Amino acid sequence: MNHRSATSENAIRGSCSCFACRCCLTKFGWEHQEWCEYRSLSEPSCKDCRYFNIGHSECAHPAMK
């Protein structure tokens, strides 16, 4: 994996530290993978997270239960 840490200006930011990209699975505080289709989103929304259940419109992260 070729991540760059939170010191990068392109690191994933937002209101949830449990975020993981739906496409490349990169977590909050790190840059998306180079091939990721969401790469341009440095402040993604919940719908861009792998833990967000779109059908129920709720977070399904184990820590949020």
C-alpha cells in the first residue's frame, strides 16, 4: 500500500474518525490509494464510507453500535 500520512494536505478528513473509503478502504487520516475513484475527496461524506449502510441510511461500524 502506498499511503501518505495525515501530514499530507490530501489526507482524508471529516467529522468521523471511523471513516474508511468505500472504494480503496483507506482510513481517516491517510490519503486515498492512487487508483481510487474517490481520490479527489479529501473531506468525504458518510455515503462514501464502507461502513455506511445506504439502504438504512446509518453507520454500520462496529464501534458505533
